Amino acid sequence: MFRTGSPHALPLLFVALITAPIALDAQIFRGYYSDGALKFESHEDRRRRIIRGYYPDGTLQFVASYKDGELDGSVKEYYSNGVLKAEVKYDDNRRDGIARFYYESGMLMGKIYYKRGRETGKAKFYDEKGRLTARGFSGDKPRRGRPDTARIIRDLEAESDSVAAKESE
């Protein structure tokens, strides 16, 4: 114990006062599968909430960042083998920046540019060997050599949903 007047007492008291509000404001929530395995965990403080979801075997499934209850920041989704599946940046609950999608092998499948939730600029898609297979520009109508990026996104999301459904069975 430190005696009154000890040169070490003030710094310890200062550290306790500085860290106490942070510790009291931080909240951690966890959800579990029926077998007791961790399903998700949510870390929240005054500014941000980070949610991590897990597959039943404990492998990371996704990480999402929220601010004021809306997606804000990077959202990453992973295949059950741990390989990154998609990375999308959000600002005020809208896609904003480059969204990247990956094959289960880890090779880049495609990237689409967004600004305030709308496609802007180029979209590029690659085969599993990394060769460019299609490209398009927002606002362009689908035509030869320019894919319908909205359709491709729907197909990718549907494929992702069907894979997730099979994995959860």
C-alpha cells in the first residue's frame, strides 16, 4: 500500500480515474449456439459497436462496424475455411468505396465502386485464375462486353446465401 504523500499514489489514482469511465461505458454482449459454442459477440462503447459472428466450429464468419445503429466502416465476411469472402465499406448505412468479393480460394472475384449507396465508376470481375472476365461502368445499360453489375451482385448474394444455408444444415 502507498502512504499518503507517496510519489506513486497520485499517478495510480490518476490512471484509475481515467480508465474507470471507459470500462464502465464499454459493453460486451455474447450469443451462443444451442451446443454452447459462441455465435456472436458485440463490443460497444459510446462511439461504435463492433459485431463478430462465428460459424458453429468457432471460425470467424463476419465482422461489422456500426455507428449510431447504422453500418459504418468496414464489413468483412469470411468463408467457413477462414478465407475472406467480401469486404464492403459503409458510411451511414450505405455502401461507400470499393466493395471487393473473393473466391473461396482467396483470389479476387470482383470489385465494384460505390458512393453513397450507388454504383459509381468501374466494376471489374475476374475468373479464379485472376484474369479479367468482365468490366462495366455505372449508368451503362448492359450490352456486349459490359455486364449488368446489379444482376451480378444479386447472383453473388444469392450464391452466398445458398452456401451459408448449406453450411448451417
